[in-house]
Amino acid sequence: MCVGLPARVMKIQNGMALVDASGAKREVSAALIDELDPGDYVMVHAGMAIAKITDNDADETDDILEELE
């Protein structure tokens, strides 16, 4: 099973996206997603943005992860 974490895109430059995942900022590859803009939400796995998601999806995923703790 793979676990992806939701993150909000802060900045995009040279195929990389600076994302904020619950306060943790990191740089991930944005190569798999066409049309990505700051403010978009993505699912991040293994240093890559693997899917574009809605902010509701991100909230729901955060809630589920909190329940698992």
C-alpha cells in the first residue's frame, strides 16, 4: 500500500513545485502533472506530485490521517 500526502502548491519553477503539506514545506517534482498553478492541491508520494486534487479532497485526507494516529 502506498500513502500519498495532500499538499498545497506554493510555487512552480523548472519542473519542480514548492509545496506545503500541513506546514512542512518541501520541493517535489511536478513532471507528472500538466497545468499546475500555485494554490492548487496535489497528492504527493515519494517526492513527486502524482495527482491534482481539490481542497475538499485534501481536507478529507488530513482528517483520515489524523484518525489513524
